[in-house]
Amino acid sequence: MPEQAMSSADVLLTDGSIALLRPVRPDDGPALHALHHQVSDENYRMRFFGLERRTGDEYVEHVLRDNTPAMVLEVHGRIVALATAEATGPGAAEVAFLVEDGHHGQGIGSLLLEHLAAAARDRGISTFEAEVLGDNYPMLGVFTDAGYTFRRGTAEGVVTVRLDTRVTPNSSAAADARDRRAEARSLHPMLYPRSVAVIGVRRDGSGIGRAVLDAIRAGGFTGRLCVIHPAGLRVEGLEVHSSFADVPEPVDLAVIAVPAEKVLAALEDAADAGVPCAVVISSGFQELGASGAALQWELAGLARSRGIRVVGPNCLGVVSNSPEIRLNATFSPSVPPTGGLAVATQSGGVGIVMSDLARELGLGIGSLVSLGNKADVSGNDLLAAWTDDPQVSAAAFYLESFGNAPKFARLARRFAEHKPLLAVVGGRSVGGQRAGASHTAAAATTAVGVTALFAQAGVIGCDDAEDLAEAALILTREPLPRGDRIAVISNAGGMGVLAADAAAEHRLVLPELSAATRTRLAAHVLGTAGTSNPVDAGAGVDAEAFAAIVEEVMTSGEVDSVLVVLVATSLADPHPALQALAAVRSRHAEVPLVLVTHGIEDIDPATSPLTRFRSTAGAVRAMGRAARYAAWLGERTIETATDAEPVHDLSMIELSERRAIAARLLDAAGHGGWVGAGAGAELLGKYALAAVGQVATGVEEVAQAAQEIGFPVALKVADADVIHRTERGLVRVGVDSVAGVRAAVASFASELGYRDVPVLVQGMVAGVEMVVGVVRDPTFGPLVMVGAGGINTDVLLDRTYMLPPVHAGDVRRALRGLRCWPLLEGFRGSVPADIDSLVEVVLQVAALAQDVPEVAEVDLNPVIVTPTGSALIDVKLRLEVAGSGAEAPRQLRPRPKPTSP
């Protein structure tokens, strides 16, 4: 495990501070010797089982002289910890750790272990060994709490630990939990600041700095506020200091709005004063090209080296809207109502729109963070910090990029299992679609990856800012529905009909109310008004009767949520009806009740007890999103125990063998990395994914294979360089004689221009044709597809994608969402297909993509699903050079690469 197998990373300690974890360098000798001499006797004894300091010096010399795999952790440029992993045999290494006394309890041992294990996996090391004194409880805790599979034994007061370096669901969960706690502490001064200093306020009162300062004051910030100005600017009612260091009390948050070329100096000044967080509103960075990107790289490097968290640059700012803080550190004059929604947006404009929409709808927002260029703080950081925050009841994201999509998926799933997570992703147009040689790759657009991620992680995907705000409104103000059945009640029949049409569009069901319920409703309606669903209460219905109708429906048990459309008429004052509806809502808070009003403007949405929408279409769309989230949540509750079990568990030796097979195949692969059916069977067979039949070469071999399989047969060219075979006449089905085989093989040779064409010979199989595949996306990683196969693949476009890790429940949910699902279930009395076998094929494809990062594309089309199994008829495999398939261990967003202008 040489140095190049390790990489440097900025990491968060448990107290929220930033440290640098990196490989040992030859010039680290003095610092490592100092570390071993500075630690206490007790700490030293725990590491070396004695107090002879010369032992530590000799070990340092050994590490440096013998190129021992080792990592150090720096805090403010000073080495405070060392970890080593010395080979003890094939696939095994002994690990040891030393952490400076003053930095115990900061999670350093766990971080070092995670990063060493990641480097070990890349080098095929599957086992870590360690000897730990029995009373070294902190070190033993590092091993036991890491979540890896391990064994331990004790002899003469020494505990021997053997730890498997492979990532497990438990190790991922443990690492993520530590990450969430560290992020929450690191970002707390920015999300809940008690003191703020603004730099960049102009003398003439113009500019963004002054606008932000005015917004903070107008918003009623409850903490300490001051201005930083080197020339002693006077601001009425505020303290002005020449530097951050001159502020007599600690500053939680620096708001920087100086010109771009002065940002680094301002940030350095803030760091010198110990300010933990900064918001850089200034523009003029990466968005301007190479020179701005270089400046942003310097900004990110400065922030990490000085341990200050930075939002931005080029952002709107931040809002911390709890009543105890009331901070609006943005240049937007709009302040949303207070509430539990946390908002993160890459676009400042979207942030302004969300704030405006929140005021119009009465949507309560607790935090709003404009990420801007994301030099440091990312959406993943905020998601981690908000997951366990009791003041956050839901979160909404507007994103234009994913820095670490697999991590977002994991964090999002954890978040969504406890509270709603909504998102809009910009830049998903078809213009970003890439061409692909396989059906799987050709269909895999950026939008497909986003949809797959959201579906599995439980993220409520929205179309635009208005959709995001409306869905958040119902999810933060109403209980989750028990199902997808809704009732529509209106005093204007036509509006009810339109609402019913919208409900069908958003996959909501309007059940016909029972005869008993309709009889009870009839006592409250007038004339020819309808008592079915939608319910038409009539234009002249009075407030008491209208509320009674709503209450009858809410308590009927026949619907899961209720939509009320109230139109102002000259026949009745609508305001008493609103008061009566509010009373009904308070009595039956367990059922979602959504109100749409027309012609009634004098309602304050922030204080109204009713969840009110501006349009029927928006209300129904939001109700549909709530119902689907509730359904996902219910499924996840059932599947959580199953997901904890390993779906696919291979040893490091087995994984290395499979990657070695892929490397050999790639060396011999033809154009574009495509691997023929015969050659690919060695790798595909490990996952039971080889095509049925056998490959033969030449007329006589093909004829003999056909006779052994039994007529009729299908014949297909098995040359890896030939992708679209059907279009070139290189497929024959239903061949029922040796003569037919000879004619087909001769035709293949004529079309391709050479003899001895490799041919895949298969028996004829009847069943439901499906397609299963995988394509490796540069952002999302492997995307696993399942859909209608055969000729229907490109005609029906009936398919869905998933992101590994894929579990059986994910596959079944995906299959149920396909239009071809009834064919698998047994359409119109036909025998049901063996769905379990199809699920297993999808799981094996996902496992192949996870295990072997050289796999770029797999296309199984068709997979014929019969009542007794699934037959893989056509298998395409493409390989390409790839690095490690494992996700990097815990670390902050990597610093951007330096760019020269």
C-alpha cells in the first residue's frame, strides 16, 4: 500500500473543526519525533506497551526509511496524529495509531481507520490486525464502533483485533452518523449565529454590502451586529471596527461583500480572529472563467487551511429565521414566515423566488442558504447538518450539480426516512443526452440519473420553484395521507370536475362515496347538487352546512385526504365558511385538508389555520407528491430490515479475481471495449448473466450445436464489434433444419466479409420480453435499467433506472411502475411470469456494476421471462479503464483544481 495509493483529504473532526489527513512525507521526521515525545506517558504506554521513548524514535525512523504505509493528520499545519498499516502477509496489514493528548475525543482515530481501510481495499488488503492493551478503551472503541466486521481475542491483558476492511451497511451508517454530527457542529455558527460582522459596506450607502446590512437590521436580528471597515466608516446605531480582531466579543459569522480581489484578505482577517464561518456574497470567481476559478481555488485553500467554513462565493447569502435569531443576511428584501423548512439553493434568484412564494403561501422557513459557487459548503454538508436538527421539519433543495451523488443518495435516504426532502435539479434537458451503442446507454440522460436517485432515496422531485414551495407547504402543514384516495368538495360544480381531472393526472384516486355517506351528505346540500365524489355543495350552501359536508367526508374513512374548493359568490359570505372549516380542521387534524379559494383575497396565509393554495392544479399536484412520499415511506419501513442484510457479499480475493478477469478481457477487447458473447461468459458467468445457448464458429460447428440444442433455434452473430445485428440481417430465429443453419451462416459470412463467423446458437423461448442493463454515468455512477424489452424497448420507452445498492424491494417497486407490469403478473388469465427470477437478474447486474468498475455498459435484451425462469437471449458487455469502484471515505468537498488564466 504505497503512498500513491493514499490521497490527501480535508476532514471534519467531531467538534466541527477542519483538519488535513494526508500520507506521510519524507520531511515529516522532525514533526513525528516531536509527536512521540510530546504525548503523555499514559498515551505512550497505550501505543508502545512501555515507556521507553527510544522505541518511538526508532519506529519513526522505520516508517520513514522503509516507506511504511502511513497517514498523518494535521490541525492548523501541525501534525497531531499518525496511523500506520504494515503488511503482515497476503491481504493483511497491522494497524497502529497515535493521537496527541489534546486531540483525543475528536474522532481522529475513526477517520484515520476509514481512510487507511479505503487505501487498503484499493491494494487488495482485506484484513487489518491490531494488538491493543485491554485497558485502552478508547482505541478498542474505535474498532468496535467503526461498523466493520471484526473478531477479537484476549491473552495476558492484550486484545488482538482482526478487522475486515470491506464497507458494510453498518460501517457506512456509522461513518454517516459521525459525519452528520460533525457537520452540524461545524455549521452551527452559520445556521444559528448569535453575532454577525459585515465587511464591504460602502461610504456612499450603495452596493450589496449596504443592502445586506440594511436587510439584517430590517429583519430584526436579535444578536450582536457590527461593521468591519478599515477606514472607520460611521454607521448610526452600530459599532464599526477596523478589523475582525478588533471586535471585543467573538464573531460567529462574517458576511463578506467586498470586491473579489479583496475577499482573500478579508477572509484571512476573519480567520485570524477565530471566526468559524463566513458567507462570501461577492462575485467575480469561477463564474467568470479561468482567472476567477484560480481565485476561487485560493479562497477554498485558505478556508480549509485556516479552518473556517465558507458559503459561496457569488451567492445571495443566508437566512436564519427562527424567532430567537431572525437573521436575513441577504440582499433580498423579502423575509419569509418562520417555520421548519430548511432551503438550500445554488441559485440566488431561486432563493429570492422561494422567499417570495413562502410569503404568499404562508410557508414557514427556518433556514435559507444560497450555496453559490460551492467553494466549500455543499448541499451534502447542509443535508448532513439538517438531518438530526430538531428545528428542521423538512428540507428543499435547488441544485444544478452533484459533487458526490452517491453520498447525496445515502444522506437523502436517511433524511427522507424521518422527514420530507424536496428537490428541483436544473440542467436536465434532453440537450444533455448522450448517444450510446446499447439501448441502456442511449436512454440514460442526466434526467434519468436524477429520477433514479430521487426514487430510491425518497426525494420528492419537483418541476420548478413554485412546485417546490407548494409541495413543501402541504408537507410541512398537513399530516401525511394514509393513501392516494382524495375527496373533492366545492360550492362550484365545474371547479370540482376540473379538480377531479387534475387528480387523475397526478395518480390520485377519487373513490365513489358509499351510499351511506351520500345519504348523510344529502341532508346538507341544496337542489340538484351532487353527493358523490367530487361533492357539489351548491353555490348557495351556508357555512354550517358546508363545514358539515366536509366533516362527514373527513370522518367517513373512505378517503385519505380532502380538497376543498371555495368560490366567492353573491349568495353567501365565504368568511363564516372559512371559520367553520378551521374548526373542522382542528377537530380532525389526522386527515389532510387542503383549501383552494377563488375571489377571497383578504386571508393572511401565515396566520390562517387552513393550508391554502392559489390554484386547484397546484393543490392537487402537491397532494399527489405527498401521497407518493407517504407510499415510499411505508415501503421503506417494511424494507429497512431487509436492506440491512448484505445483498451480495464477496471476499476481497473474489473481487480481485473478477477485476483481473475484466482487465484481461479489456486488453483483448475489440473496438470501443466491446466483449464478445463467448469471451464475456467468463466474467458474466460469475453473476449467472451469460446468454443461454453456446457459441460456435464455422458452418459445421454451428450445425452441430443446433442439433444438440434441438430445433427450432435462433442464430446470432457473436462478434463483439457488431452491435446492431438485427438491422444488418445478422439474426435468424425459428431456424428448423441443418440446411437452414448452413444458409444462415453463409449469409452472415457474406454480410461481414469473412469466414468462420462466431455464432450464438440458442433454443427458442417464449415469454414476456424485458430489457435489463447498466451504464456507468460520470456523475451518478452505475445506472441499472429494467423495462419492456425486444422491439418494444425503443417503441414503448417503458423503462426505469435504479442506483446501486439495489435491493429486491427497489426492483419490485420499479417493476410495478412499468406499463408492462400486467404482462408479468398474468394478463387476462395468462400464467404469471417468474418475477422472482427477473428480480434476481437485475440484482446480479447491479452487483456486477458495483464489483467491477471496468464495466461501462451491460445490455441484456431481451430477457425472456417465463413462468419457470428468465432466459438471457442477447447479452452485450462493454469495458473501459476505471479506477477504484469504492466511494471515498468521509471528507469535505474536494478543493477545486487550480486553473491558470
